[in-house]
Amino acid sequence: MSKLKRNERIGAIVKILCDSPNKVFTLNYFTNMFNSAKSTISEDLVIVKKIMEELSLGKVVTLAGAAGGAKYVPMMGKEEKTTLIEKICEDIRKKERIMPGKYLYMADILYNPSYTKGIGDIFAEKYSDDGNQVDYVLTVETKGIPIAMMTARGLNVPLVIARHENKVTEGPKISINFISGSTGKLQTMYIAKNAIKKESKVLIVDDFMKAGGTAKGMIQLVEELECKVAGVCVLMDTISPSQKLVQNYLSLIKFEAIDEANEIIVHPNYEKL
């Protein structure tokens, strides 16, 4: 490859880093790609780091040493987070979402990439610090999968899905019985024994929490696999019951009620943004 100008290299570096969040790219990787000296690439990274932070587009972390390099950590400014969550709340408040039994239709929100990517980046940002190193993201099928996938992408770790049915194609399983907070029914979830390595840190991600029964079941699965729960993240939880089966968790939206006029009362959980 012929040598590129600095602005061309910077554009390429930003694209490479943002396409693979939390993946470390060595200086040698860039020097070989651009046919440039390490000192030149180091200067490029300083510029990239400054631009990304000034515009709240994320954080570029540079690593020193012989195997040094850089990685991109998804980050959103407070205003950007608030705008995203308020937009989702506005979308949730549409009366046509109310179904019989006062359930809410949420599929179009949970499968909207522009929403799920932002939600995943918020969760990934919180657990991207070295002290909160995550090895896996765990969710239960099915509606939490898009958010969990975007979170796993932001953390650059595998996604593991607990299932409601025992699939013989996945080998030996561990199963847990739990009471679903949304339905109040006894359910079972399964996870393959080989899905998560022992002593790993696992981040649990789901779309909704009422009493916390499903999240509690996933915590028990993680413990059965001799691993540690790094945290629990959900898009939305309910005001009632106030005492959940899971105490420490991150929720972005609070659901209060559907009132007599069929108004859906939800609001951003500003304390967590």
C-alpha cells in the first residue's frame, strides 16, 4: 500500500477501532497496514483520542509497552444518553401498544438497531473498565437477545443464551427452576455446561424486570457454573414491587402503570444515566 496522508490514516483508524470495540490493536498492526513508523502512528492515535473525547463519540485507550496499542471503548455523553432514553419512553407511551391483559407490545423497540445499539453501548460503557472486566454476556431467550448482543459487541465478548427448552444439540445442560415475575408461572431455563468457562465474570442482560425472578434464575445458573456475576442490566423495570429478588442492577427506564385513561406512565431512570 502506498503511504497515506495523515487525515486518511486517521479516518481509517477511527473506522477500525469503532468496528471492534474493546479490542486491542497493536501499533505493529497499524504500522504494517499504513507502512508508517510507530512514532507517526502514535501521533495519529493522540489526535484520534482527542477528537473522540471532545465530541463525546467514545474513548480511545492507549496501552504502553512492547505490545502496546489502542482500543475503542463505547461511551455516550449524558445528553446523548438522556435523548435516547427519552425517545424510547416517548415511543413506549403510544396507546396502541396496550394489549389485552394490559401487556405492552415492545418487539418493534427491542428489535430496532438504532435503539438496541445505544442501549448496548450504555451497558458496555459501565463494564468496560479493567476493574469490571467481563468475559461473557448472558441473557434468556428471546426478547432480551438484541440488547444483549449489542452489549456483547460493545464489550467484545461472547453472548450466551439460556433457553426455555432443552436442546439435545447443545450437549450436557444445567437447569434452574424459577418463578417469572411477569407471568407468575414456574419456568425452567437451561444452559450448556460448556457455554461458559469456570471462574469467568458474567454480565446478565435482559429487556424487562418485574419481580426479578428471571434475573435471579440467571444468577443461579452463573453460580452453578462456578462463575461470578459482574452485574445485571435491564432496559426497563417496574416501580412495583419495590423489593426485587435482585438488589443491585442497572435499569434505564422505570415503568409505573397503565392508568384508567390507558396512559402508559414510564420515565427515564435519570439516576442511572
